[in-house]
Amino acid sequence: MKDQITPFQIVILVLSFYVLGALVADLFFALSPELSRLLDYLDIVVCVFFFLDFSLRFHAAPNKGQFMRWGWIDLLASIPAGLFMAGRVVRVIQILRLIRALKSIRMFWRLMFRNRAKGIFASAATTTLLLVALGSMTMLIVESPNPESPIDSAEEALWWAFVTVTTVGYGDYYPITTLGRIVAVLLMIAGVGLFGSFAAYVGSLFIDDQSDEDERQHEASRRMMRHMYREIGELHGELRALREEVRALRDDGVESARASAPPRDADT
């Protein structure tokens, strides 16, 4: 089956790399229990995107059986690694298959910006997810050793990263270390830019609708003009035919008048 790569699947590809990196870190590094629990939470969120991608492509596939020749890989990859340990190997196969379908970096950029609005949306969505994941992990690593920090659990770090990247900032959880505050500033700046991109994407939808309406009006005007030109041409032809007919009738009348006139007397 030939894979149809979409901007959403580029998001899936990037998230697959993130999940593999998280699994490698969990296997080869001594992580704290809270950080391991945070990685499990993030893995579940990513798997929701995997399953959504599988469901959309399965629904759109004209031949379900042929789709499942490779689709079973995507289905297994959508199971959290904590519940299905062999999912790690499956995700490696999934990445290789997506890379093979993508073929080149040039194709990647052409795909991402073939539709500029969709490319911006896919890029912003991917970056938001990665920022929430990396921001929450970094903040938990930096703040949890400090006993006075309010951010000392996986749930608190994930909540803090989400409200910070969305620029909401409730203030219920906040960093108290210098490094934690630097991370917070970077995350807030990135969040402002990202949600500006989302706003631009939403605005582009209305612009596209208006552009489509303008294009329909222009097309209707062009059809009307073509119809008017055709009508004018037909009227011009009819007018020319009437002129010819009037000229012919006038010539016939002159000839008839000459034929019916009495001959003149030469002496007179």
C-alpha cells in the first residue's frame, strides 16, 4: 500500500521520535519515580494522537483489508508502552515506514508548505506538544530537588507546563529556582508565538472562505460578460442581415421603378 503522507502524519512522525527518545531515557537512565510517571502520562497523550491518525486513515481507506496490511503497525503503536512493551519495536517500524514514504527532506518541506495554513497549523501543534512535554520534564528535574518548590510531582509539572505554554498562568504552581524561572520565561515566550500562529491559522480559514466567495463572484461576472458578448455578437449579426435585406429590397424597388417608367421621346 502506498502511504499518503499528510501534515498530520508529519506530526505523528515527530511524536514517534519523541516517544522513542523517552523510552530510551527510561531504559538507560536512572529516572526518578515522578519523572517516570510523567513520561507515562505523556506517552498516553501521544498514543491518543496515534490512534486518531489510525482511525482517520482507516475510515478514509477504500479497501480496509489492503490498508490493514500495514495499518496494524499503526494500531499497535497506539497502545501505550506501559501496557504493550513490544510497542517499542512497533514504533521503530512505524518510523521507518513513514520515513520511507516521505523519501526526502525536500518532500517534507514541499508537503508542509504546499498548503501554508495547514503547514503552520501542523508545525504549531507539534511544537506545542513538544514544549509541554519538554517543559514539564525540565521543570520537574529542576524544581523537585528543592523542598520548598510547589512543583514536585508529575501532575503538577504537567499542569504548570500546560497553563504556561497557553499563557494562562493561574499562579497556583510556580518555579522558585533561577533555572526554573529561566525555563518558565522561555516557555511563555514560545507560547505567545505559538498561539499567534494558531490565531493566524484561524484567520486564514476566514480569508480562504472570503477568497472562495470572491472567486465565485468573479466567475459569475465572467460568465455574464461572456454571455453578453455572445448576445451582442448575435445582435450584430442580425443587424447586418437586416441591413443586407433592406439594401436588397431597396435595390429591387429601384429596378422595378426603372422597369415600369414610360420611355422618353427622343424629340422631346
